[in-house]
Amino acid sequence: MSETTTDTVKNRSEIVFLYDAVDANPNGNPLSGSNRPRIDPQTQQAIVTDVRLKRYLRDQLDDDGHGVYIRNVQENGEQYTRKQLLEDRLKAIDLDDYDLDEDEEADRFRDAVFGDFLANSADVRYFGATMSVDTDNKYAKHLPDHFTGPVQFSPGKSMHAVNENEEYDSLTSVIATQKGKGQGGFDLDDHRIQYGLFRFHGLVDEHGADDTKLSVADVERLDTLCWRSIKNQTISRSKVGQEPRLYCRVEYAEESFHLGGLDRDLTLDEAGSKDDEELRDVRDLAVSVDEFVDRLAGAADRIEQVHVVASDVLQVTYDGELGTQELLYEALEEAVGTDSVHVIDVYDEHTETLPEAVDAE
């Protein structure tokens, strides 16, 4: 289903996103030989790549009914490639209508192909993509070979050192055999971390938005998409146990301006948190938001709005006080003004971002 994408983004946004993992493998490394969690050998912090996060977001977009380009699709029992997807777009257009020797006609052809393509490929509008065009196709030279995504996330790192849960290293599955009802078994590598609170930084570039037609509605969708993707897409055996804890999108009022590195301003409060090796649950720690709030206060005149949602069980500290989500919301309202803080209602607001709601506007 196509979506209206004419109102491209004009303001830059900076995103901070925290989610945690309990007894899970948040991002295994297949090159390790046993798909172990990715862990920085120097700091012992666990790592989740931006590719892993984007996969969650793409899968949620797909589940919500938005067109997605980069996905695992089976067609008649075989893998349906991106090249085939793009060629199908070409087949839907009457190519005889275009004289591609004329520059204006070539531009009109590109608009016809990629206007529809981008409208039906929400993930490309966000993250960009490489175009798999058959170079033998006479129309290939008139098509871009890639789109640069205006929404980018950095790899996430746990805010503390993590421990692998040794009891999962070698699980034995015991199977009763038919002969004599004896028992057999085999070992399964099942590496998980005991606990990790992950911190991501993202940026929405208003200049890149023109190329992919990233709309205001697309960016507003991120305010519920990130949260719901972790809720809904982490249900496999090794991924279950992950929950979103804090999402904040700072929408700036000035072109080409953002503070940068806001994720680094969220740190574990030492007095309110157990030692790293003792962390097992979100209730074992508290996140200090002092530097985060203070930086936003210092740039209040350059901020259009702060969009935020926090888990009700995430503890935060601000100005010496320990509290939960309300303490954070009040601190932000004091920093940038009550009218400039939008507390996101994830499950009410996400319905407004679904394809049928967007098309009705």
C-alpha cells in the first residue's frame, strides 16, 4: 500500500534509545563459531550492531503492513531476491512511454520508477539501500545505484560490563529412543549474557530526506516503531528477554544543528546501581539523566520539541533525587518548557502511523 510522502522532513532529529536484555543473546556473532554475544574484549561491554536494530525495525514495518524492500521473502519455495523485487517494479511501468534519449523523459522515467518504489519501500526511505539492477538492462544506466538513508543509528553498547551466563553454555537435550526407550543426548551451544542495558544513538538528517522522500509521518512513526519493534520482534528463543526502557527524539528547530552524542550523557548512577557483575535486572540499576537534561536546557532555544517515553520500572536520578519516568518528564519540562515536551503514548499513537491511517490523511 503506497503512502503519501510529499511532506519531506525539514527539521533534524537526534535519537537516544535504551533497551535491555535478560538471559539473552542480543546480537550473536556468527564468525565466532558458536554465535556468541558480541563483547568488546577491552571493556567487556556487549555490542549490538545497527544492522541488528534495523532488522527489528524492518520486521515491525513489515508486520504493520508497510512496504519493505530488504526482507527475507519466499516465492514458490525459493528466495525472492532484491534484484527480482526491483525488476518487478520495472515490469509494472510501460517503458515504451519514455524516450530515454531525452533528459526530461529520463527524469520522468526515474520519477515514475522510484516515486512508486519509495512510496512502497518504507525501509528505504529510512535507511537507504543498494539497488540491485541488472546491468544488462538497457534502463539500468538511468537508475540510481543506491539511496543513502537519512536515518542512521550507531552500534549500541551496554552501559556496563557484562557476564556471560555459564549455565547456558552447554545445554543437553535428552531424547528417548524407540529401542529400549533409552536416552540419548546432544550438546547445544547457547551463549547468553546475564544482563545488559544497551544505549543507541540515532540521527535523522533533513538534507538526506529529500533523496528518499522521508516524510514527517515517517519520522513520527519512529516514536512508536522503535519501542514496539523490541516488544514484538524479540520473541525467538535466544532473543526473548529484551525490553525497551527509554526512547527520546529531540527535534531541533534550526537547520543543520544538533547537539550530538546525547546518548553519552546518560550514565549509570553509581549510588543507585549495583556493581556490574551483580546486575541481573533493570531494577538493579538507576540511570543518571543530569548531564542529558542539562545539555538540552542549554540548547532550549534551538529545540522544537522533545518526544519521550520511558518504562515505568526504569529508575532515574536527577539533581540528587531517585524516581521513575515522571521524574524524567518533569526534568525535561523544566529544561525546555512544558509545551516542548511530548510524552509518547506508544499504543494509542502507533495506530495513526499505520498505512490505512496515513492514506486517509
